[in-house]
Amino acid sequence: MEIPAARLVFDDEDRATILAMIDGSLQSGSLTLGPHTREFEEAFRARHDSEYAVAVSSGTSALEIVLRSLGIEGREVVVPTNTFFATAAAVLHAGGTPRLADVSAATLALSVETVEAALTADTAGVVLVHIGGAISPDTAAIAKLCEERGIFLFEDAAHAHGASYGGRMAGTFGVAGAFSFYPTKVITSGEGGMIVTDDERIRDDAVIYRDQGKAGFLGGDHVRLGYAWRMSELHAAVGVVQLRRLDGFIENRRTVAAQYDAALAGIDGITPLVLGAESRSNYYKYIALLDHGIDRQHVKDLLRKEHGVAMSGEVYAAPLHFQPVFDGLQQGGLPVAEDACARHVCLPIHSDMTSEEATYVVDSIAAVLGQLRPRAGS
């Protein structure tokens, strides 16, 4: 059996619907900021319990647009070190300085303690990343801390479509949330992103920034230093159809995750990351930690070569303060993130994964770890 790291799901009906929508756009000549984009925005807004949603060209542009709207020029923004390049890069592109912070070993996300340790007099706000599609139990406490300190909380929800904590949706704990529709995500538009917010000013700024900073789509006055951050109608058509499948995709992923939880409990050398029942992950990633002394790359190589199982990409293999482009941002180590980045793995999990495939994955992991255990040392 071959198990890929990721698998896109478009059935015959969805492909036909998307093609018909795209054909309608081609016939009408409305190829950007048209009816498909508005439909996608409205459906995504409603699904995530937000007042407003603004579709943009990528999750990265969603981050930068909100940060520009929040006015971070010359100030620091706290960012977890175990996140994707774009989270910190967006801060820099918006004129701020990322302040890299360590994370909690229990959640792999920021905690009140790690945020407090990173705050300075120059802190404008905090970007909380919902790693792997799970919302940390510490989120509400971090939001309260930010409110007390008079700084913003902004959610990088690139992984977290449809995820919630205590019944509250990703993207609604702070001033805004930024989502990505890159092809590997739980739902995709090919390329694209979405900003959700209850703040009318952020919504209005986002609409301006995404369209070259123009005051209006048909106008000529440029009132912000914007960019070509629009979502095309062709991408929006894909997003509209994929969003209709979100609940079913998440349900299937949660079923597979529950199977993984039960099976891994009986395998030595690996421990799943579990955040509790109130955190309703979408399982964009299924994260587990290998015991100290087990060589992650060797595990991945054996799984692929001997069993045909491709593990999903890490979140992330190296913390940002190890990335050459961010050299000098962090003085000293961030040990929890360094350890977690080095030891965790992400089991393959797909929106149409079968029980048989999941069983094969865990049986393969058990076989590989059984081979390696004598070498693990500790």
C-alpha cells in the first residue's frame, strides 16, 4: 500500500461544478473581485462566525494586510518561533520587528508565560499560530493578557479552517484571523487566503490594501501602499466548492485521528499531541512526538522505503531562529521549540483517508519503531 503525505479531494461532481463556474466567469469577463469572490467571502464569514471576510491572494498576504492595518511600523510583534516563514516575514514586510518566543511543551503553541517573557515596551501585539489546526487551551488567557497590556492579538489560522475551542471558531479570539488556501490545506482554492474580523476598519483597510491601495475598485485614487493581493474569480470558484465540503472533510479527519490516538497508545517510542476535548481540531496535521534518542529522519526514510508511507511535513522542522534569513532576531535559545521541532512527526492524514489506510500507517510505524528501539538509547 502507498500512503502519500497529502492528497487533494475533488470528486466528479465538484470538478463539474467548478468548471461550470469558471466557464461562467470566462463568458462574463468577470475574472477578479466578482460574484464568486463575494460568495466565497460570505460563506466563509458565516462558517467562522465573523462579521466580515475579505478574500485575498494568499495566507501570507492576509497576514501582511492585517498587520499593515494594525500599524506596527517601528514596533515589535511577538511570534512563536515554531511557525512558517511567512508569519514572521509578514511582520517585517509590514514595517515591524518579529520578537520570537518559545512555546509550551504541552501544546507547541504560545502560552501566557512564553508571551510574557517576550513582551517589551515596544510590543504592539501578538500573533498566535494554531499549529496543525488545533486551538490551544491557553488562547483565552493569552487574549486576556493582550487586552490587559493594551496590545492586539491576531490569529495566524492558516491551518485552522473550521477548528474551534469551546465552541468558538478559529479567527474570532483576536482582532482578526488569517487563513490560507494553499493546495495542502484542509480546503484549497489553488492559491488564496481569507481575512476574518469583526472590526469594520480592518475590513475596510483590507479591501483597499488588496487592490493596489485604491479607494475603490473602479476608482483611481491610491490611498494606501497596497499591492496586487486580489483573489481571482477562478480561484474563488474552487474555494466556494471546497468550502461546501469542509464539514465532511473535518469529520473524516477526526475519525482517522481518533483511530491514530487509540493505536499509538499501544506503541512505544511515540506520543500523540492531544489538547483536550474542547479543542476541536480540523487535523490539518496529526502531530506526535518521538522519544528522545530516536532519529526522526531515519524513521521517515524507513517508512517511505520499506512501507510506502510518506509522513507529512513537519510544523516545523527547524524553528525560525535557526533560519538564516532571520539571523540576529533572537538572542539565546528557545529550548522547548527547539526540542519539539527536532522530535515531532506528522502522520499522513487525508480528507478521504480510509480506516484501512490508517491501520496500515500505524502498523508500519510500529514495525519501524520496533526495529529502531534498541538503538534509541533513552
